[in-house]
Amino acid sequence: MTQELTHYIDGAQVKGGSGRFADVLNPATGEVTGRVPLATKAELDDAVARAAEAQKAWGATNPQRRARVMMKFGQLINEHMDELAELVSREHGKTLPDGRGDVQRGLEVVEVCMGAPSMLKGEFTDDGGPGIDLYSMRQPLGVVAGITPFNFPAMIPLWKMAPALACGNAMILKPSERCPSTSLRLAELLKEAGLPDGVLQVVNGDKDVVDAILDNETVQAVGFVGSTPIAQYIYGRAANNGKRAQCFGGAKNHMIIMPDADIDKAADALVGAGFGAAGERCMAISVAVPVGEETAEALREKLVPRIEKLRVGPYTSGDEVDYGPVITAASKERIEKLIGSGVDQGAELVVDGRGFQLQGYENGFFVGPSYFDHVSPDMEIYKEEIFGPVLSQVRAGSYEEALKITMDNPYGNGTAIFTADGDTARDFAHRVNVGMVGINFPIPVPLSYHTFGGWKKSAFGDLNQYGPDAFRFYTKTKTVTARWFSGIKEGGEFNFKAMD
Ligand code: NAD
């Protein structure tokens, strides 16, 4: 049965009024499971106006009380873990363990936000001059917006909403129209946790509603995660309209394998990081760069049987599958076309995942695992973010060449090196122009009390997601210089020179 989805406005499900809808699919079967309304500019503007009203009291609520809402929210996410993971997997297609991981990595940011009061403390200078104290405070921005991608339907909305709300803002959340249900459910849980109505508004939609967000004068900041062209577009338009913006984009993450690396461990790591979640992760490793011919041959020998053993299937098969379908039929077609271009341009397709069929799931969007060797940086499969279960091997003659290949790539989200040598690892971490680096660690997503963000074409704007940076992004600093005359010594004159 097709479910009629809604927006979530002022603490209640609200039907869309535009008459425009997008189909929500189960990628394992190709069936339409729901219809999500696509909001108009008028619907968005109304949701923002209501959010601005609700934000007044929420922003004036003391930080500890707001943190208590986060505590209760975290507890409810834990209690509803299986239900949320099922929602994630049904609309995204990832396995249930991956669905739980998606919720868990979002929950960890909620946990950090339980300590928001200590992050919101200001600074104080006692006696900065005669009778003068200076202090700074962090105040909420007002109404902010989060625009999120399909590939982490729980984690990324939670990365946006938890810090924004804990800082005292109201948020307009525009989740991916392909996977909207998790955000709608999280909004209900937040209400149950005690969040006042209107402080989180989930407005579903496509480009029309995104543009309305970017042009709405009340919206003070935009946090975006998605593909690079859209990230760059949103950053430009938001900044042009005077908004604070951080826009995280796509990736092409390289893993360097040195001759002294443990090749079994490197191959295990590559298979997990390259093919997990069907390669639909912005921190997926899509390029392996073995150093030296011997390393390349040894790695290939270890990789092929592991890749051929990967089990592809629907999330309903539980632990029995390693990864699920890709998100849409168009995505499957694009990935298979890119694999074809790799063959045409002279790369060696060692494992071919095209034409994959699963009995009983003939209409699902499954793509088998593919592995290319002898890929060069001028090929389409190297230049494009494939966002599918495809691993490319680019052979390098030396560590310097491997480093140069990684650094010349326009993306800079994550990277890794596998080596037994501390000096090489240290040199790599120091020199590489990429935001998140793993040493013998393939997907170096930082823990929630650190911070997440790429470099180069993987991020536009300033400050990272979650961790201390999130508390800076979602607040503005006000600095007060106060003078009390009783603090000036008897008979003394205020001496401005003393301030120099
Ligand atoms: P996408 O760019 O297609 O969509 C992201 C959001 O933008 C969605 O909410 C969508 O509705 C909206 N959108 C799409 N087209 C738009 C347009 N023309 N104008 C305005 N808004 C538009 O991305 P996706 O396919 O949902 O997600 C996959 C991408 O996200 C990959 O490139 C992946 O690397 C990236 N990603 C990056 C990070 C990171 O932190 N850097 C994390 C996860 C995913």
C-alpha cells in the first residue's frame, strides 16, 4: 500500500497543499511505498514564520532545560532504534546493521548536545582596564535550515537538528525526498521529548522549496549536505542572500597501500569501505593506490576472492547480505554506464558487477561489485564520483606519486594510508590536503566530539559539522565591554592610555 506522507509543522503531520508529489520507493523491489508532498514557496514561508514565533521562547529557555530535551530525545532514539533502522533501510536499501549504524552515528551527536551548556559558555576577562570587564556570549541565530541527502536518512538530519536546537535555534529541515520518513519520525520523537511545537519544522520538497529557503529573509543559516554541484550552488545563493552557510559536497576518497602494509588487513578494509552500503557513502573508499607493482599484484590477489564473495540482497535478509541496492533505477543505469566507460577508456575490469539479477527481486536496483585495475586519472571512472559499488585501482610507483595522485584530486573529504611505518604515516597525515585522514583505518569518520568536514570541492563555507564547530556555526558571538565606576580607584581618572 502506498503511504501518503506529510510535512511536520507546529508539532503535527500536515498534508501538502501544492498538489505536487514525489514517489518514495523500496529500492530492493522497485515498488512505490509512499508519496511525499513537495512544498511550495508559500508553504515554506508560512513554516518559517511559525518557526520564528516558536523560536522566541525556545531561544529564551535556559541551555540546561534545552539539554534535557536532548537527553530525553536520545533515550527515545535508543528505545526506537529498530523501528528507525527499519525506516532507514526500507527507503534507502542499506542492510539493517547499516541502518542501525546510521541511527547510532546520529545519536552520538545528540549525546554530545546533552552537554551543550558547557559548549555555550562564554568568555570573561576580569579587569581588562580600570573597572572594566569584558565578556562574550553565544546567542542563537534564530531560524536556521538543514538540507540533507538520501544516503544517511537518520545520521545527517540528526547532525543538523541536534546542535541547532540545543543552541536555541528553530530549524527548518528539508530531508531528501527519496528518504523522508526517518526525519518525520524523528520530529515526532522530539515532540515526545519535550521540544515545543514549531521549533522543528520538517518541510518536504525538491529544488523549489530549497530555493524558497535560500531566499527567505528570516532564515539565518543553511547547513547543506549533498552532491558537489548542488553544494556549490546552495553556498553561492545563500551567501549572496547574506546567510551563514556550510555546504558539504561529494567525494572521491583514496587509500594508499604501502609495500610494508598488512595486505590482508588492507584488503579487508578496502572491501568494507569500498562496497559497504553499496558505495553510497561520502566516506567510501573508491580509489585504491598501491605503491609498487608487487604491492599492486598482492593486493589484487587478495581483493578478487573477497569481492567475488560479497553477498548482495534486500535489507530484509538481515545479516545475510553485505550490501543492498542503490537508490534508484536511474542511479543503477548511471553506474553501469560509467563502468562501461571505464572499459572503453582502457581500464581492466577485473570483476564486473553489471547485469546483476536477484531471483524474486528482478525490479530491484541491485548492482554487483565491480573492481577495476590499471585506472588512470584521466578516465571518467576516476574523475566522477560514482557513488556505487565500484573500486578503482590506480597503481603508483612511489609514495610521493601516490601522495601526488591523492592531492591532485579535486575532492578532499577523506583518505587513508595503510602502512607499518610511523614516519610515512605521519608524513602523510601532515602533508595531505584532505579533511579527514585514516592511518590503518579506512573510513575515518571522526567521533562525535571531534568534528567532520572535507576540504577542496568536498566542502564550501566555513566550520565543520558537529563537535565544537557546530556550536560556533549555530550561534553568534556578542562581546560586551562593561565599566563600573566604583572599580576606578578613589580620585583616579579613567586612563584610556592604560587600555592601549
Ligand atoms: P543531492 O545533491 O542530489 O541532494 C541533496 C539535497 O539537495 C536533497 O535534499 C535534494 O532535494 C536537494 N537538491 C537536489 N537537487 C537540487 C537542486 N537542483 N537545487 C536545490 N536543491 C537540490 O545529493 P544526494 O544524491 O541526495 O546525496 C548524495 C551526495 O551527497 C553524494 O555526492 C555524497 O558524496 C554527498 N554526501 C556528502 C557528505 C559530506 O558530509 N560531505 C555526506 C553524505 C553525502
